[in-house]
Amino acid sequence: MKLAILIPAYNCENTIGDTISSLQSVDSGWPYVDRVVVCDDASTDGTTSAVEAANFDKCPLYLLRHSSNRGEAACYETMLACLPHDIRWFLILHSDDLALQCFIDRNLEILNRCPERVAAVSSNYYNFAALETQLAHTPAEDRIIFRGNAPKEIHHTASVGCWWHISGSLVNRRAWEEMGGRDSRFPVSGDWHLMLRWQKAGYLVGHSLLPTTNYRINAQSVSSKSFKILRDVIERTEVALALQEIFTISIRLRLAKQIGLTGLRRTTRFLLSGETTDALHALSTSSHCVLRLLRTTR
């Protein structure tokens, strides 16, 4: 059985060369990899040139391009469409992350240990930034945790959020396509939404505690437009309302409390930095989301 490695890319000329180089540095497992596929989502920088300049020869590398920016969900759709039908599993690697030496071999081992009806298995990773590198989840042990559609397990995912890490994950192509992949309506919370739909459909979702990637912390993310307009808060609310059969009254009440506290924290942060308009927007948006969740608990 062969795998494909999929890399969605957008305005990442400064990082994607390192990502491809990290794959080039992986010594083993390549006989089981059919191809690496990069999809440039209409970048406005030199992303395409950086991919073309990469010195990669482990297997065929395909570079696909969108004529307009369509989002990460569309990148996966485009990349999957170019895969041979006999490729049943694929690996995802984000364009600013790095593969460790065990990236392919460990995922092949995970594949051999998967029970039936596994949709995806993510792996532990190292967070790396300018000053330090830290293991995301401890301990790093040879253990894979699977969660299915039992009420206790699916309610756990609904309550704690997305514990599946998409970059570095091993994905069952059939399960992905059966759910329609990531929903383009949720660019921030799409992974969580997909996990919940998988579990609801009777699939298992897993997480391996051995790290396979280095995850690059984006120091600018906290000041992004998405952060300021509370995109994450809005999407979490929409996911809960779309899957009310999963989000029980108690879970919705807990989520409403979390969203209320998130709104207050960001409102305070914006006020302290003199961003009054953003503060008012944060308070209004979070309050509206809380009210929508509370209405559905009546």
C-alpha cells in the first residue's frame, strides 16, 4: 500500500523550502510513498518559485496551482483529485512545519496498528520558536489513543475541542471523502467539525504520542484579522448549532461560558492596547454568540 504526502500552501515562500528540505532529509520509508503534492492557493509571494527551486528527489513532486484564493479546504480537494484511485491513505504536512526523521516510518507503523474504521490518526509534535522547543503532549510514549462514537467519547471531543492535529496526520481517504473533507465554511474550526462528523458516522479518530513533526509557532497569529474579528468564537458557535444532536444542553452551556470568558479577555486586551473599536466588536460578537447558544438550551 502506498501513501501520498499533501502540502497545502499559501504565501509561504519563507518556510515551504524548509518543509520540503525536511522531507528530503528523511532517509527511510520512501518505497511506500507514491508522490508528494503541493497545492499553491494563488499565493501572491514567491511560494511557487520556492517549491520549484527545492532540491527534492525522493519521489515525484507535483505542484498544483489555484487561479484564485479558495482556502485550505479547496486545496485538499484539488490534491486528492490528482491521486490515483489505489492510494487509500495520505499524510498531511503544513507548509511551515518540518518532518522528523521518523515521519514516514512511524506513520506506516500506525497504519499497521489501526483497527477497522479509523478515519485519521494525528501524531505528537514539537512546538518550535526562536527561543525554545517543547513537546506538545507528554509523555512521548509508544501509545495510540483512539476515540469513537460512544457518547462519552464524542462528548469529550465536543467539550475539549480539537485534540486531533491535522499537520502530520495520517488520513483515511475514503473517510475523508465520505464526509466531504474539511468544510470551507470553517477555516478555523474545520478540523474539529470534521472530527465530530467522523465520530458521529462511527469512525475512530486517533492520536499517537510519539512526535513526527516540528510545528512552527506563528508569533503573528495573535494579531491576525481572524483573531480580532473573533472568527474562532463565531465558528465554534456555528459548529455547536450545526451538530445539536452532539452538543447536549450541558455542553452548550459550558461552551457559552467559555466563549463569554474569551470575549471578555479579548475585549480587555484590545482596550488596554487602545483598540476601542476592536474591543466593542469583540464584546458584541461574543455576547451574540453566547445568546445564540443559550437560546438553544431552552
